[in-house]
Amino acid sequence: MFEDPKFWLLVSFVLFVILMIKPFKSMLIGGLDQKIEEIKSNINSSLKSFSDAETKLKEAEKQTADLDNKIQELLNSAKSQAETISKNIVDKTAQAISSKEKNSLERIKQIEVSAIQSIKNQASIELNSLISNYLTNLSQEDKNKILEHKVIKFSNLN
């Protein structure tokens, strides 16, 4: 048995395995420990990233809420200004219409007075023309009678 090369091969293999178990074990355990630390580091980094992401999400939601509030304030302000401008336009338009109506009525009165004056002038011209034609067709004797009659009437007035 001690002379059999298979025996010595087996002994040397067993010794090799025994001698190599410790370094392999330490390398294996060291490698596993290192992997465990790496995994822990990755997990911690992921948790930190997740926490940062949650914080940023909350900040973004707060900013969004603030922007929504500002937008609502701007809309309310714009509505208020639009209503004020609209009211001012309506008031100015009503004043302009009232002023134009007043001016139109005054113009109508002026045109009416002018028309009446024009009609009076035309009537006066026509009446003078008729009287002039009538008097030219009268005899001198009739003219004298009319003149005397008018003088008497005029003297009775005083």
C-alpha cells in the first residue's frame, strides 16, 4: 500500500485539498464578504437615491401646487381686470351715445329753427310779391283809400 503510486496520489491529493481549503475558504469567504459589502453599498446608495427622489418629488409637487395657486391668482386678477375694463367700456360707450344723442337733438332743433326761418323768409318773399302784384293792379284811387284807412288805424293805436 505504501508502495502503490495510487495511494500516494490519493494522499497527496487529500493533503493538497486540506492545505488549499483554508486559502480557498478565506478567498471564498473574503470574496463573499466583499460581494456582501458591495451589495450593501448598492442597497444603501439605492435607498439614498430613493430618498433623494422622494424629496425632489415632494419639492416638485409643492412647486406645482404653488404654480397652480399663482395661475389661479393670475386668472382671478385677469377676470377682475377684464370686468373692470368691460364696465369702463360700457360706461364710456353709454356716455358717448348720450352725448351724441344730445348733440343730435340740438342739431335737430337748430335744423328745425332754420327750416322755420327759411319758410318764414320764403313766405314773406311770396307775400311781398303777391302784395306788390296786387298793388300794381289797383287804381290810384283804391290805393289812396287803403292808405287813408291804414293811417286812421295807426293813429287809433296811439
